[in-house]
Amino acid sequence: GNSVTQMEGPVTLSEEAFLTINCTYTATGYPSLFWYVQYPGEGLQLLLKATKADDKGSNKGFEATYRKETTSFHLEKGSVQVSDSAVYFCALFDNYGQNFVFGPGTRLSVLP
Amino acid sequence: EAQVTQNPRYLITVTGKKLTVTCSQNMNHEYMSWYRQDPGLGLRQIYYSMNVEVTDKGDVPEGYKVSRKEKRNFPLILESPSPNQTSLYFCASSYKTAINSPLHFGNGTRLTVT
């Protein structure tokens, strides 16, 4: 079946550090890929998405590239801020089964 | 404003007392889903619905029921809640046919079963 694997957290960084959160997936066919962010006390919000191989999604300084050859969708940001502290979820949409699958989430804490 | 509305935000109940968590969306989305979020386990899908009168089990459906009589509403029913159903619950919706349609989430319902 389909699955999403993320790096274990929590991840703690200093402000302005470089961020990478790894995400790999297993899916039949060609899924759409997403990163969602959950700020404390809130629901998940879409951060960025990519719908086909080599697409790059970007938003708020975050980027992720759909790599079909490595089945990966790693999240990166060049310089994190304290306000980026949140839980980040990698997810895929299975276009055949017509359903979403989420990774376990990675908690990021950014210290001033 | 486009949104997914869950009620209540917080609920404390006792074992065995039936409860319903409501979910409503105003975006005419076909797809709706319920998730539970637990520490260390991430987001797990309970049930989902592709359209009115169509529902399917997710990864953890035991102890839950859902119904989809109207497009906008997707209530989650716990007929006989147990303490292991203490969790944070999220409802979400999206368009079914657009492959790049993201999920829109409600703000969550924190349920405690004693």
C-alpha cells in the first residue's frame, strides 16, 4: 500500500539556520505530494505542493522538489525563523485510490 | 469565508456515553475525511467519504461511525466511547477530481474519555 516516511523529530535549530526535513514515499502510479504545517493549537494548513516529477513547490521561503527517481520530497528552508516552529507533515494524494496518506509529522523548534 | 467547521472544540465525556462530533464545509467539496492525532503516531485516518452516501474505512475505523447524508456535513459518531479514543480529532475536505486539490482542515476537537 501507499505510505509516507519522514525523519524522526524533534528538530531543534537556531534562528537563521538551514532546515531540511526528509520525506520519502511509496505509492502506485504517480501521486501528488504535499507539505502541511500545523502551528500550536491549530489544524493543518497546506504549505506547498507538487503534482508531477521534477516540480518544485515553494511558499514562505520553503521549497520541496518532487524526485521520482528517489521517491522523495524533502522540505528545505535557507534561514528559519522562530515563527517557523511547528509540526510539519509530508503527504501524498493517491490518484488511483483517490485518498490522502500522511507521514507521522516532524516537530521543529527554532530558538532565538 | 471558505472553511471547515468542527464542533465542539473540546469535549470531556465518560465511557459508554454516545457522542457526535459535527463537521461542516462550505466549499462544495466532494471528499471529506476524519483523522485522529496522537503523540508519536502522527495523523491516522478514521473514515473518509468520496461523495454523498459513499463512505469508506480508513486505517483506524474501529469504534467509530460516520454518515454522509448531505454534501456539506460529515459527522463522526462514537456509539460507546472508551478511554483509548481520547485524542485530537480533525475533519478535512477537498475536491475529489482535482489531483492537486489540497485538503482543508478544521481546527480540531480535543476529546477526553474518562
